[in-house]
Amino acid sequence: MSYYQRHLFICINQREAGAERPSCANCGSPELLAYAKSQAKKLAITGPGKVRINGSKCLDRCEQGPVCVVYPDAVWYNYVDESDLDEIISSHLRDGVCVERLRLD
């Protein structure tokens, strides 16, 4: 068994002004990462054998950002705000059900 049941990586990459590609950080991902961690703790789903949420540097899907990915499921999401993250956390991380409306192919 894996150390964590599921691991959510949220891109918080920040490119310099004028960069050719967008940055997830420009969409508020660092603040949303802190929010996601807080919500997962409130639901008591964090820790060994449960869920881990981490910030990540570039996940290379910036044009679809902000993005996050759940492993080991390899499910990619685009999210906009706290309510989207609430849905990912409660549905996918806690209950194991993908949020199809936010899923990226």
C-alpha cells in the first residue's frame, strides 16, 4: 500500500512578467493551496494512509490553469475557486469519485 491513499499536487508556479506562457500562481493558486490544505484538515482526511496535499512547481499544463492532479489516480483538474476545490476534496480525495465537470483530458 502507498504511504498516502491519494496525493493532490496543486501547481503554484510563478513565471516572470512578460513570460510567453501563463502561470498558475497568477490565478491565485498559492492562496488556494493553503485553502485546500485547511479544508482537508477540517475533514480529517490528512495523514499517513489518507491524503496529502502539496504545492508543485510547473506541471506543464499552464494554458489550462490553474491545474492540479490527484495521484495515484492520475486525474487532472482545472479549478477556479474555493468551491471547485471543495468539490475535488470531498468527492475525489475523501470519497474516491472523480469530479467530471472539472476533469482535464
